Amino acid sequence: MSSRLRLFWAITLPEEVKEGLDLLRQKWSPFLPGAKWVERENFHLTVKFLGEVDASLVPALGNAVAQGVPCVAPFVLELGGWGVFGNPPRVLWVGVGGDLAALEGLWRVVEEATGKFGFAPERHFTAHVTLARLRRPQGVEALRQRAEADLAAAGMPYRVTVSELHLMQSHLTPRGPHYTSILRLHLGR
């Protein structure tokens, strides 16, 4: 019996960006009771969620994505703005701008490579960094009144140079998930 790993491809964020996002979490948490906030060390930009994957596939999966990654040169993203997904709102996020064409190119490389292993294609890619999962929509309207000022106070937008793609393993624990990079691929090489 082989082991299974919960995996996703992601862009990691520098510590100073995580610090700023954590500041927003601290300022906004009183407005969103019951929200499940992402821990500071777990902030990232998901490129593709894979779910449970047989551990024996990891080397071949990594090699398949690694073949396309050199075609994508390093690029710069900007994190700023905010929004929610769902009606009622279920996910609170920070938006992503900057070189979205390069980001979409990276996403397409990952989609094509993972598709060869039977992973379902995504219909479209909406770049974002999740801050919290909302159990109740209360507080979102109050947040709208102050969000822009808080984003500016946190020094947004943040510029992030993307030069790597990570295959992340998600370890589910009673205290929440913990993410570990198990493979790092350099862009443009």
C-alpha cells in the first residue's frame, strides 16, 4: 500500500509580505467573528491544488512541471486590494496584479503538465492570496468601510518577484494545516 500526500503547486511569499498580511489579519479579525484565518507562515498564492496524490507519482509529476518552467522567466506581481468569493461570502482574499500574463503562462505550464497525470483542468485561474475562510458573512460590510485605509496603512501594494514555483505538501492537524515545500523549481532556467 503506497502513501498519499495532499499537494498543491504554489508561489511562496517573502517574510515581509507575510508580515503585512498578518497585520491585516490582526486588524480585521474583530470584524469577522468565527472566521478561520490563515496562519502567517501559510500565506501563499496557489497555482494548482492537486489534492491527495500517490507519493510514487511525485518524482514524475515534478519532472513534468520542471520541463515547462524554464520557458517562464521570473516576473513581478503586486498584492493589493481585497475581496470575497461566494454569495454569501465564504473566502476573504487579497488581490494579485502585476505581470498577470506571466502568471497565467506559469499556470498553463502547470495545467498542461498535471493534465498528463489525469488531474482535472481548471476552467480559469483567479489569482489571489486567501486571508480567511468565513463561517458567517457578518462583518464584511463593516470591513468595506475601513479596508482601503487598512491596506494603505499596511504598505500595500506589495511587490513580489516570482522566481520559483513550489510543490507544497499540506499536513492537516487539529490546529489547522501546516504547509511544507517538498520541491522547488526555478523559473527561467
